[in-house]
Amino acid sequence: MDAKSIKIDLENDIKKKSFQFGLKRLMDIVLSFIGIVMLIPIYIIVYIAIKIDSKGPAIFKQVRVGKDNVPFKIYKFRTMVVNAEKKRSLEIETQDIENFVFQSKSDNRITKVGAFLRKTSLDELPQLFNVLMGNMSLVGPRPEIPDVVKFYPPEYAQRLLVLPGITGLAQISGRGEIELGKTVYFDLTYIKNFSVGYDIKILFKTVLSVFKREGAF
């Protein structure tokens, strides 16, 4: 089960579903705005907890690759020590791209509060602002880092045809614990079968996964 097994033209599928994608964007705007307003107390509590736990900013910003290969800054609550990216360089060989796993369960750069935030997926909440701004969606492929995207074969690049999401079919199928090849397979399957109803189904399954604490996004 990998992306190479999907031999399809996703661009035509997306064009045929332009109205559905329009409804998806409307749903993103409404739900992200409501979510931001309702979660203000949680934002404040998490912000204070991070500042007490370790030095540095509470919000982590990182460049990710979005729709049509356009880079953007993703927002998360910081879960690692400051300058964590410099403490361990990311080395990826082209022949290993299919088996690459982005997150590691054992990482000494993660703070105490950060470990809790990852376990509960609370670190993802600031991405609601990304959704409201239009560079992410509530549901979609995982927003990848440029160092990984530069090794994408053509079939992997198809996941960049739509907005990346806070959650998605890949995330609820294994969250941060599955290899990139399987992740892309799930992402392309999602794009092929996309509908607003499918998004709602994934959102409900995401809530269940978070409560069960299965992996981490």
C-alpha cells in the first residue's frame, strides 16, 4: 500500500468538484472562527504553561509547503526547547523517502509541557489561524517541510494540489507514526474521494482519535 499504486489524474477530479471545494472553504472559515473564539481560554492557559515550563516564545513558526508548492508559515504551540531544529539536523536520502517518519516518540528536545500538548494534540490549535487565513484547511494532506518535499517523486507531488489540513485521512489512520509512503497513499485517496461529507466524517474521527490519544499529529 503506497502512493505508486494510485494511477489517477487528480487535477481533473478536483476541477469536477469545484463547488464542493467552495463549500469546504466556507466551512473552514466558519468553523475556524468559531473554534478560535471558543478556545480563547485554552489558548491563554497553554500560553502561560509554556512560558512557565521553558524559556522562549509560546508560538512556534515553521515554513511548510502548501497548495501548488507555495511555502507558508505554520503556527503551533511550541513543544520543544528553543533552537531545537539546530540541535538535530534533518538528513533524508532520496532512497529513504518512502519510509521516512517525520515524528519520533523518543526526542529529548521535547519539553514536559510539550509532551502533554503533543499527546493531546493541543499544540495544533494555533493552526486554526492558518485555516482562517486560507493557507490551510481543517481537513487535508499533512503540511510537509521543504526538506522532504524536495525529494518528492511525481506521484507524491499530487498531494500539493489541495490545501494541507490540520487533520486528514492519513492522520486518523496512524497520525504521526506511519511512513511517508503510506501517508501519501492516504492523502491521495482522500483527494480522490473528497466531499464535504467526507471531511465531516474525518473531523468526527479525529475527535475520537484525540480522546483515545492514538499517536500524535
